[in-house]
Amino acid sequence: MGISPSKPSEEELETLKDDIDACCHEVAEALKRADVLLLCAGAGFSADSGLPTYEEIANVKIYQDLGLKYDDICRPEWMTHDPEIFYGFWGSCYNDYRDTQPHEGYSILRSWRDARFNTPTHRVSKLIRVSLEQEMAAIPSAERKPEAYEVQGQAGAFFVYTSNVDAHFHDFFEPYE
């Protein structure tokens, strides 16, 4: 399979299916031993909540009738050329993102974070907190930039890196300094 996105071969797929319990156990053991969890998520995580992927999002009759695909609609000139299409598309996306209930995986991940990676006694969490507190204390308050959103506390040893624009991770995992 490798380090880049790929599709497993038929043989690899059969091995994965045959060994699913052992694979899950191996992952669980790795999570138990982990000091830090970096969660990387893309469109599949949003799709599991029922949101369309970028390929699917513009599959709407009006855009098809106009011969438009996602890449076409995302061009900024639509804002001045045809604001109805621009705001219709982005307004629809925004409404879908806000109205879609995130799937159970977000709650599961938050429970993992709270139980394993963000406790006051977690060694790495404490090191991260102390380091951030020292770094923030070294910056004079007059030089600190205002936050775009309310920030409380400091990060534990759990981080999310995502390309998703639906803000579900933001809703489930509070922003930290």
C-alpha cells in the first residue's frame, strides 16, 4: 500500500478482511502506547456524515445544465460575473456544512482525547502546556495578535490536521493557544 493514497490490491484486501480483528487489536495497542495523537482527516471523514465530496458537490442539475463542474464554480470571478451562482453555490455549501450532523466518530475521538491525551497528569500534555505557557509569557501582551475565535486553555497531546471545510472538527475539538 505505501505512504501515499492508494487502493489495496485484491490480495491485500483479502488479507485485511481476513485479519480485521487482529488489525483492530494492533491499532488499539498502538493507541494505548502513544504519547501523542495526530489525527489526519480528509473528505472521507465528512462524507461519512453524509456530506458530498468535492467531486460530488457540484452534481446539481442547474450546474450540469450550464456545463459547470466544481473547479469551474470555485473561481472567484463568479462573484462579479454571476453573483447568483456564486452565492447560491457557496450559500448551499455553508448551509449543508452547518445543518449536517457530524457522525459518531467525532464523539469517539473526543472521548479518546479526553481519556488518553488531554488529562492533567498526561506527561506529554504537561510538557506541551508548560512550553506554551512559557512561550506566551515571553510575548508582551501589547504584541499578541487578537484571536479569530475564543481560545481557552492549552492543547493537550491531541492534534487534528484536516482539509475539511465543514468545521465539524472545530465544533468537536476546542481551539487552543
